Amino acid sequence: MNLGMISNYVKAKWSKGLTEKKVDVTTKDIRLLSCFGNGDDITVCPALRPSERKMGKFFCGECGCGDKATTWLNGTEEEYTKLDHPYLSCPRKMPGFSDYETGKKSYEGDSRKIQIELTLGGEVLQNKKLVKPEMSEEEKTKLAKAEKEKQSEKASVGCPSCKIKAQVRDEIIEKLRREENIEPNFKDPTFNTRFQKLFSADPRVVQANKEIAEKKTNEDGGCSSCAAKKKLRDEITKEFENSGLSGEKLKNKINDEFAKRLREAQRKESS
Ligand code: SF4
């Protein structure tokens, strides 16, 4: 499944909503015509495939969603089939689907589509809600918000190097709490200095930082979370270049500032 397919799949799932609302019955009939033809002069779509998992079920062989119960195109009235999703994409952009595009006479591959359009007639074709159902503005906003949340969740999880660093971070916080009775508070210079000392000396962190740096020099990018943190740290290091501080003091100052700005950025992102 490529990114476009995943995006279309997510949109379809989203449009179903928690209440499992179904598309207008007429639109579903138009989709059925697009996929299965009319058993007469309109043939079945060349992309239609019989299921190998359940006899009598069919799926679209071009959309990349595969052969499974949630992607079968036909079912009983009670079942929620793929064609019931209010928003649904079709690889051939056929009538009834949300990305429907009018058939072009100049393109031979559109002859079946044009035949379907002629069967539906002008009045139906002009009714965009029937032949090209789109998401409401409210649904689009909700989807955009959900996708943004998913992206930021993904970025915060990060690559294996990020995960190791996050694990070490948690272990040190726990160790300080248990063995030294210090509660985590990155705004407190005492806690911060103690934490940074243990964190930067941990061999797993040293190795993870090395891997992150190698990814950058190899230009294979690393994860977006690593890249953003590295950019922030580089900016702060540059800012304090001529501050008059050096050695441990400079290192601690950069670490404090880094932790502060990272917290601010994370707070802004989650608000
Ligand atoms: S290409 Fe479109 S019309 Fe054809 S089977 Fe797939 S979803 Fe149905």
C-alpha cells in the first residue's frame, strides 16, 4: 500500500465515523454499477477480483487494500461493506466515488465509464452529492486534526536511537528518585545538572548519539525528532559561542537552555 492508498483508506475509515454511517443508497447503487456493471450491456469493472478467502465476495484489485472482510465490495443489507463508506476513493475515478472524474471521449480506457454516465443520465450526473460524495467541512477539519495528532505522535516516538535515549531518561529519573530522593524537575538546576551528568555519560546514550550523528553525515536523514533536536542544540551552541563560558559551565548552560526550549516547544505543540 503506498501513501496515497493509506490516505484514502484513512479518509474512508474516518468518514464511517463511530456511528458507522452509510453513504446515500443511490450513491451506493451507482458504485455497485461502477464495480459490478448491470449484468447486461455494462460489464464488470476489469479491476474487480473474486475473493480467495470467501466464496461470493469480491474486492477491488487495484486499490491495494487487499482481500479481506473490510475491503469486500459486496455484502448483505446488514453488513457494512467497503462501498458503504461515505467517503470512498476509486483507482479508476468512477461515478459514485469521492474522486470521480468525468470520462474523456478521447481516452479509449474511459469507454466503460462513459457508458455508465450515459446510463445514469444528465440529471444524476449533475447531482454532485450523488456521483461524487465529499466530506463535510466539519469532517475535513476533524480528519486534518486527527492526522496532525498522528504525525506528532509518530515524530515523538522517533527512531530506535530516540527510543533508547527515552528509556535511559526514564531510568535515570527513577534512579534519582529512588536512590537520591530527588523528584524530577528540569527547571531545577540541581536536578538538571545531576540528570545531564548521568545521561550524557551513559554508554547507551553515547552510542545512540553516535548513530544519530552518523545518519546525518550519511545524509539518510535519521528521524524527524532527532533532526529537530539536533537543529535546536546546534542553534543554542552557536548562540553561546561568545558568551565567555567554557568547559563544563558552557556544556551545562547549553543543556539547560536546550531542555527549557524543548519543553516550551512540546507545550506549544500539545496546546
Ligand atoms: S476500480 Fe473502482 S469501480 Fe473498479 S472495482 Fe475498483 S473501486 Fe470498483
